[in-house]
Amino acid sequence: MLYSKLPNILNDINTLLFPIVCFGCNARLNRGEKHLCTVCRNQIPLTDFTFNEENPVDRIFYGRINIKKASSFLYFTEIGIVKNLIHNLKYKNQEQIGVFIGEWYGQILAENNFLKDIDYIIPVPLHSKKLKKRGYNQVTKFGKSLAKYLNAIFLDTILIKTENTKTQTKKGRLRRWHEQKNLYHLTNPLVLANKKILLLDDVITTGATMEICAKTLQEAPGVTIYITSMAVVL
């Protein structure tokens, strides 16, 4: 009896000595909680946008780029659970957050069944220097998790960023568009010919980066593009 309970006992001791905290509020997680405490999980701001109906993310791209549909999983605000999650994912080497969000969102998309025919999932790429410095693209595990639920292929080698640029978040959309319009390169357009693509990123702000990436992907003949992200600023 004692032997069967040993793993739980050891886990409780380890948690006491090295407590695992919530990425949303830094409270200690209880047994059964993972990444987010129950309170944060219940309070996290889901958009409830789907790929079946028009939503505010679609409207970000109206008149700018010809895409089939856009959506996002979470609302991003300057203070709150989602910002803390993304910060830990990008800057604290917490790649498991990408898996956590991807599994959660992937189940919803699979149940929705609208994206069942996606061929490739392609992330917004990092420049090779930034990738080497950080060690990972923050949306890779998010994208791989979505690919599993959508029965699609995760492809992160075909869309390449050609220049290493500083953060663009505080620049206007038009300035960002002009500065980024030649930043991306499609290595083999024919691979994507007549395919359905899901382009994804961590956070959509002005939509400028996604716009440029989508236009680069449209070098592939007959390609159909969907857009999504972990979170969106609205």
C-alpha cells in the first residue's frame, strides 16, 4: 500500500521544496493543476471566435489581404493572465505553454470541424539570429499541437525571415508594412500550390506581420490562407 502511494508522496515533497506556480498569477499550483491555477483557467479571456462566422479578427485584414478566414483564441491585454502566459513562453524558456495553449485550442478547432481540410500549418518565422539566441520559435509547439488535432503537416522551413529586425509593436501599421514587405521569402512556392494553409503567430496586434507573411505565401499558385494566433489585441 505504502509502495503504491510513494510516487504521490515524493511528488508532494518535491512540490513543497520546489513549488510549481501558476503562469497567470504566480500562486502555488495544487495537485491536479497544470500551468494555470483553477481561478486563472476560469478567468482567462477566451474570444469564442470561430472559423464559421465573421469576427473582429477578420475585420483587421479587410481590404488588406485576400485570406479565407481569420480568428484567435485569447484576448491580449497589457495586464493580465494572457500577457503573463505569453511573456513566460517567449522570454522565460517555458515552451510547454505553447503545448498547453495548442492542446486547448486544438481540441476546440477539432470539435468545430471547420478547419478539417488544412494541409499545412506554417508559423511566422524568426530570423536565424533571433532563433539561435532564444533557442526556439515561441509558436512552434503551439503549431505542432494544432497540427495534431487538425491532421495537418507543421511546416516551418518554407517561410523564411531574411533580416533580423527590432520589435515592431510600437510602430504604426503603415510604417511596419513598408519596413517588413521584403523581410520574408518563400523557399519553394510549388510545394504549397493549391494547398490550404493555416498561418499562425503568438499575438496579432496591427496585423502587419501576418499581412506580409500571407502575401509572401500567396506567391504559391492557388493557395488558400487562413490566419490564427494564440491571442489578439482588440
